[in-house]
Amino acid sequence: MVPFRWPSAWSEPALLRLFAGSPINCLLFESLSGAKAVVDAARAAGFTALEWSELGAGPLAQVKWDSPAPQTVITGLVWPRIKMSAHGLGDVDAGPTGAPWIDSNSWVARLAAVRAPHRPVWLGFELGNDHTIAGSASYIIAVADSAASGAQWMVTLDDNLREGLPAGNANALKTWHSILDALAFFEKHRQWAAWDRWGSIGILSSFAGKDEFMGQEMLNLAARRNLLYRVLDRSFPASCKLEGLPAVLYADSDPPSAELKAQLAAFARPGGLLIVPRALAALFQGEKTVPCSVAGYELRSFGRGSVAAATRDWDDPYFLAADVHNLVGRRNDPLTLFNAASLWRHYSVNPDSRAALLQLVAFASRPNESVSVAPARPFRSAAMYTIGRGAPVPLEPVKVEGRMELHLPAFSFYTALEVRS
Amino acid sequence: MRNIQTPGCGMTRRSLLANAGMAALGAGLLPRVGKAVEAPSTPVALARCRSYDAELLPTLTKMFDQMGGLGRLVKDKTVAAKVNLTGNPDSRLGFIPIGCTTWTHPAVIAATVHLLGRAGARRIRILESPWQSAEPVQEFMTAAGWNSGMFTSAAANVEFENTNFLGYGKRYIRFPVPHGGLLFPAFDLNHSYADCDVFVSIGKMKEHQTAGITLSMKNCFGITPCTIYGDGAPEDEPGLVPLGGRFPIHAGSRQPSKCSPPEIDLKSPRQGGYRVPRCVADLVAARPVHLAIIDGIESQTGGEGIGLDTRHVTPHVLVAGTNTVCVDAVGTAVMGFDPMADRGTAPFEFCDSTLRLAEELGVGTRDLKRIEVIGERIADVVFDYRKAGFPIQRTVPAHDWLATPPRKG
């Protein structure tokens, strides 16, 4: 279902005309009885109408993962965007790397999908008062950030649209149609959501209690570094699939269960890299010390694999993410991107592994020009999808310094690259 | 901190005084500051090279032979080669690989490494201080699409080290600037700059917003560890990892961590155009360059980073020699500028000339009349960067306006 939060002030059933031909098919009301006329008309038109209080919506920490609800509904999230600086309009905040500071709900969606794997994930967020410009771009990015993460944004309008759409305001209608186009695009490619998320690192934590901050921020900041990861939740053993991962980070300070410890050892011995906090170094002692190029870690061989044990306590997830990225290395990355500093990448492979999908969410307002992608593995064909364009554009590989690259035409907000081998 | 020129501080390492026909590097033997006419001169090899393909290796081979061969410089020695990998590895000017615009091209690095190995170098360390990062240099290269294997397979015993922090060392090594220095009296650097017999600077032929040009000398600006000299360096001791760039050196907005010597004159101008050239001159005096190479085969105009004013260009030249000032003087002339120019004249419209300052420190001469150029004639290979670039209005770099007043005390 594609959900939409019906504004309380909209009492006219005639406003359902806005949804004609759109992918939105589920309307969320504060109160069904309070909007009876609209609800009746909506149901008659084939919409699903749900009352907000019945959704079990709440912040991530309050979600009941074992609930029988048909979907996981998480609220209190951030509006996806490049964070503007307090220094003034036009300035952009940068992280410690100088890369733009981006707010995204991607990690929340990924974690929720692991905790309740068979339920769709609905994300709730709306424009804050500090968001001065709420045009099409903001909404397309909001839709794309959720959809590329496999989730669904519960479309929530800002004041301008809430007032402008019933009045037939041209700008509001233009923005509205942009939202619908974006939703329609992702509905058309719904099969992508079922593709397997690929990662060069498994991030293993309970993501709760005393490990909530470090574990969750690690997910957030790994994405910010474009370090592709797989979520492994200790509290959900079924999620702890280590097969195919080059490395695993055990992010929690308390020891794993005997079963999980054995699983981690079995992962490292044949060639995996296990990264553990200082407190757990003794649990995975390894054999010989190996030179380690990353400050703050002791690297030891462990069978044919290795264990990197921190030599200091982790207190800053930003640096932990950087350390992990350096320990894992980029050699495992399935592709290299250029001119992609403000792009967030989502990489997945289809079940038969013959196709890979790179989704790029572009947070900058300007068009993304001269973005190039160098897949690590040979490929047979590549096609680029953009919102609003009907057919994908086939891309011809270009040989650059001995390897094949794909040079992407300029795009705004979002693109998907399907590469077939 | 060990002091590289102070006996009795655990310094049993090899002599820094060898090689390259450099003027004696001991402080007592250096010319006095201001005695530019006495600054040493060594021949500079200048070659045309149209691409990074097959012609590169024979061209470099010939250039090194013209200089008297690498063997006398590096045989049985540990060589440290500082390359120029400035900025973000995944940034490109359009679709052009970064080695063709802002970075030293990997083929130039690999060919140099190969020839150093062939000349008998015992160990070759490739050094860089990747921007705001403690990540391994190989990782940084991988992010640019490079395969670091092309360097490790080019010669035996090739290593990498990120010198933006302590790296593999146990402590920073102090390098005093002869005669006391222009901006800093001494620098604390990663051990790799001391644990070598021969120091090579492989720069890129570029203009620079703050220093006018960046060649083999300015390349050495990046040997300063940001754990001490960068934004976010702790007040007292070096940081574990770099948290920022070298804005404090540009702007004088703060002093290095207190464990390291502060700048000489806290009331000196807080302008990048004043400070960066002096810092660079101090660095090449404190950590002498034994072999300087400039990659000018392909490059960009308009500055060091990628921006609206940058344009990909193909000067098709290589410059090499054993005196970094002489090499940069020739490189400056190849770019269409007068190496004798100073503040107010291109390319130093808003800065002092690093060439002049290094010359006055006695590092080498910038006077082309005193430099023997071997191979091509400068006039035959001049590539005018200003004519080739976009017609841009040159103004004082923005960050100079942002510079904060000097600290008191």
C-alpha cells in the first residue's frame, strides 16, 4: 500500500480528485468518524482508510516488533536533506570529513526491515519549521530516501500544500504532481525492494539499551560514509546471516552468547575479518600479530582470517565508522563512484545475482553532473532509470585508465542504475 | 620528540646530508638568509612527454640519466616519495580522472618507483597526508579508482604511509628550520620524513589560489600532520587522528598543539598569501628535497581544487632535478610565468613568492640564468596557463578575508 496522511482540515470528499490515477491507495485519518464523509467516499472509490491510532505508530524505540500489525510504522524521524548551516542561508553543514552533513532515515528503514522482515515499513516525518523551501525537490528526496531503503514514506503535506491544493494553487499542484510521479516510479519498480541488500560489512549489535546509541549511530554514519552494510541484530538471531560478508563488526561491549561467539569464530576462521571492541579482545585472541594500518587497533591472524581488536574504547561512532571503513577496505566495494559526494548509495542484487541495482539519492538541489560509476566486476549491460522518464536509458561503457566506467547523464534527486552481467 | 639535528636525542639514523649534490645541509654550512645569490643550483631535466603511456618510462629514464643517474642518489638507500594527492579522491573535473588534473598521475608515480628500484633503492615509501583523514594511503588511492598494486609491483619493498598523523611511528620527529625559519622555527613530522636517506617530492604542475603555483615545493605543505597543525588538533598534545585540514596554517587562526613549536611571530599577517609561501619555504629548508619531479603532462588551470574556474590542460612536460627550487623555477617558467616575479605580479598577485623565500633560505636559486636546463629548451615547451585557462578575475582568496586576528601573547 502507498499511504497518505489525510490533513484534518480537508473535509471535502471532492478532494479525492487529487488522487485520481495516483499510486496512493491508503489514506490515514486522525479519526475515521471525524472525517466520515471523506472516509465513505474514499472507501467507495477503492481506497483503504485507516485510523492513525490503530497503526501502532511510534518512535523506533517504542515499536512492538512482535506486533501482528500488517505494517511497521515508525514516526519521529528526520526530514531527509542536506543539513543547512546555522551560519546562514545557502551554507551547508559539513561533517568531520568535509562531506556534506546529510539527514536520512535509511538506517531506520534497514533496521526495521531486519526486525520485522515480512512487514512493510512505513516512515513518518514532516517538514520542520526550519525548512524554508518545501518545493518539489524536498518531496522527491523524501520519497526517494525512503523508497530506496525499501520503505514507504507516509506522505505528509506541509502547510503550503495543505492550503494550496484545495485552492487549486498552481505551484502547489506542481509540487503535488512531482510527489505522485515519484511515488508512481517506485511503485512501478516495486520488485527492487525485494532484491538483497549487499554489504561489505555486517554491523552486529542489539541496537538497544546501552548499545542503542553506538549501534544505531554506526548504521547512520556507515551510510553517511557510503560504507555498504548488512544489519545483524543480536536480538533477532534470524537476522545474523554472515554468509558472503567480508567482515563483521561486533559493536556491543557485552560479550556474545556462546552460540553467537562460535558463529563469529566460524566466520573469521576461513578468511573473514572480525572487528571487536577492546573489552572483548580476549574473547577472540587470534594467533600472530599482523601489521595494522589503522590507528587504534591490534590485528591478529585468526585461522585464515583475522581479528581486529580495538586498543581503546569506542566513544565516538563517527570515528568508529571511519575505522571500520578503513579496516574493511574499499577493495571489497562492488563499485567506485566519482563526483558523488552528496549522493547516498543503495546497492542490492537480484535473487539470481545476475543483476545489480545501484540507487543514488541526491540530496543537493543542483543537478548532479559528471557522476561516473566504475563497477568492480565485468558487466554486459547497464540502464539508467530516473523519475519522470518512462523508459530506462541504456548506458554505453567507457574505458577509462584500463577499466570500464559508466558516465551518467546529469540527473536530479534520484537515479537507479541496473547493471546486468 | 626527537630532534633530527640534535645529537644525543636517540638520533642514530642515517645522514641527511648525503646525496644529490645539494649544498651542505648542516645549519652551519648553509648560506645566510637573504644571500640569494649564493643559493645553490643544480641542473634541471626538462622533457616533452605527450602521454602517460609507453613513452613515459623511457622519458623519465632519459631525464634521470641526464641528471647523472639515480644510482648515485638512491643505491642501497631508503627513499621516501611524497606524492600529491590533494583533496577528495572521488572528485573529478567532469569525467576526467583525477591523475590528469589535480593529483600526480599514477603512471608517473609508478614509473618513478620502478626507476628508483632499478637504481638500487633498498626500500621505497610512498607518502601522503590524505585530506582530513587517517586512512591508509592505499585506501585513499583505491577511492580514486587506482590499484595500489601498480606501485608495489613496480619495485621491491614498496610501502605506503599516511603521514597526516603518527602512522606507524612511535613519535613525531622534530625538524628545525635552518636559521630559525620564516614562519615556524621547526616542524614536528611523521617519522617517515626522518627514516629515509633520500626524500623525493613528486608534484603536479598547477596554479594555486593561495600560493600562486604549486609544484614540487608546495607539494611539501602536505607533510605537516594535521594532528598537530590542523583544525581540531588538541590544544596540548597531538591528536590521535586528524580532524580537519590545514586552515590554521593558512590563516593563523590558532597555533599548533603546544607540544610543537609555535610560529615565530604571532603578530605577523594572518593572510594565506603571506603565510603559506613562508611555511612551504621553511618546510623544504627543514626537510630537504633530494629529488624533485613535476608532472606537467596533463593538469588543470585555475587552481589546485576542482571548481568552476578550472580547465583540463595538457602541457605535455616533465621536469626533474635534485634541487627543488631550481626545478620549480623551471616549472614556473614552463607555465608561462617569470620565476623572478614577486608579490603583485603573476602568478603571485596576492601572495609572496615561495621561490624567492626558499632562495633566501639558501635552498636553491630561482634565477634561470644560474640554472642549467638539460633536454628541451624552456622556450620550446612553454605552456601558458593563464592563456589556456578561463579568463577569471583574480581576487584575494576568500579565506584570507576570513582570517582571524593573531592571538595575543
